[in-house]
Amino acid sequence: MLELRPNCECCDADLTPADQAYICSFECTFCPECTDKLTGICPNCGGELVTRPIRPEAKLATNPPSAVRVFKPDCKTKTVP
């Protein structure tokens, strides 16, 4: 099950489960603005960033989103390994 992380890794903007967000196959999570700046490529793995699915609100109580924040302020300047 997807973690649905609560923030953008680059700018630390809050992302609710209903907000538009983008993830790579490792679930690195980015807001739309940072995804545009990253040209749709994850700075951590080099993978494609795709739209994160929305979890239906009725399922959030039994399948809550993650509360763990991942913040990497250098992500916009980082080169992919």
C-alpha cells in the first residue's frame, strides 16, 4: 500500500492525501511545482515522476497516510547517481 507521504521532499509543502502530488517507484513525493522544476524526473533515483493516486476518503480511517516527513532541501541541485 502506498505511504501517501505528508509533504514535498524539495520544498516541504504540506500535501494532504487529496492533494495532487507526484511519486517515483520508490515513493519519493513532490508537489506539482517542484515536479515541474525537476522536469518530471526524481532527483534521487532518476525515475519518472507520476501522479500519486488519491485514496478514497472512506478508506483513510482504516488505511491512514504516513505522518513521516521526508525533506531534502538540496534536491533541486542534486544530480542523479
